Amino acid sequence: MKKILVPLDFSNHGDSALPYAIDLAIRKGLQLQLAHIYDEPMLAPSVGTATSDVIAISKSKEQLAEQSLSRLSQTATHYGLQDEQYECVVHGGNVPEEIEKLADDSVWITVMGTQGRTGLIGRLFGSVTSHMILHSKSPVLAIPKAAKYRPIKRILYATDLMHDETSIYNQVVSFAQLMGASLVFLYVNDDGHGQDIHRERLDAFIAETDYELISTATILAKDILLGITDYVKHNEIDIISMTTHSNSVFNRLFHKSLTRQMALHTSVPLLAYQHHTYEGFFM
């Protein structure tokens, strides 16, 4: 059975991912995997750290984590998940690396809360979530700390139409159908020049799709960040979706130096698709 991975750090913002994950698990009939990875203390003889002390610290962290996961599993049950629909995983190690290992081929999607660090993508999604967005084998639904859970009714997929993203469109439509949500394909144009070939492909895809809750929109904005933020603000978007392939809107937003403090609408979750993982996402 495919599962939904939910890495947790037991902070309020981290746990905000749980309602979204439970909603998806119930709709999709998948198992929920609640995971907590704690930083394992390193043996440092030079400062007199005894092996017994390291073991004691690790054991204490593990016990606290297991207690927290037990409480979270009770919450999952409260939301309607059966005992066989979720499991708890706790162990120590390098946090990003261990979470990436858990996100193997058995994971349908990873749902994560955020804590915000330095840099634009770090401020938005936290260092661990950022790592997963860029390296996970499966899509990642990142829940910003300012997000408040609400039913997903309106999804935006942002694209600059510079690539043939037809295979991606299929996955986005499937996600929208799962949620019973409307879907807006937002063409982001920052130079005034159209991408006619890929616009034709998008139009043809929509014409051949039997899902009725699809629309398109275009924004012309020199500042992509401000353009998307303004659209989200005025159109009640519940999830922003993007792909992370090179030269995509996602990379143009997050892989260049931006000195201003303005950031993407940080109360709206981001559904990030990794370009190499689309096939079979909704199998």
C-alpha cells in the first residue's frame, strides 16, 4: 500500500501539516506514516563526553518523541483514521537525509510543516522542507507556518509555458479531481513575449480533458513573485502548485538572489512536483 509521509518536529507550525495529510489519506485510502527524526548526539572524547551519556541522551530523545507521536496518532484516530491506516516512526540521525530515505518509492506524497530559515526558500519553507522539495522522489506538499487548515477548493498551477509540461498537467488535474477543487493554470509572463507553442499545447490539453473545473489566466508582471502573490491574494487560492525542473517558475523564484523581504504568499501551501517523479504519481 502506498503511504503519505508526514515528518514532524512537534512544533506548532510543523504539526499544521497533519490535517492536510489526514484529509488526503482518507480521500485516497492510504496509510499515514508519522515520522520524527531527532539529531543524534555525537561522541566527542575531546570534551569528555562519555559513551553512556550519549546513549542516555539518545534514549531520552527517543522516549519523548514516542510520547509525542502517540498523542499525534490519537489525533489521527480522532479525524477518522483506523489503526491500520497509520504508523509511527522515530529514530535519530541526520534529519534531511533520514527523511529523504523514508520518502522512498512507497511514498505517494510527503506533507510537511515548515519553520522558516535564512534565504528566500528557507524563509518560506525551512531548511528540511526545502531539502525535500528539491530532492524528494515524490511530490511534497509544504504547509507554511502561517497557514490555517481549510478545505482545498481552488488550486493554482503556475507556469511560464517555456517547456512542454503536459505530463505534469495530468497529475495536477488528478490532484484537483481528488480534492473536488477547481484548477487554474496561471501563465506567468515577465517579458511580454508569448510562448505560443506551449500555450497551444496547454489549450489542447484542456480541450481534451473531461474535468470541467479548469480555467486559465495570464498575468504580465516584471516581478514574478509580486504577480503570483497578487493573483493568489485576490482569487482565494488554497494551494499553489509548481514544478521544480530547471528554468521553471519555481527555480526562477527560488534559485536566484533576492535581497528584498517580499516573499510568496506565505499562508498558502505549496505543492511541488519534482520533474523526474511524475509518472505513476496518481497510480
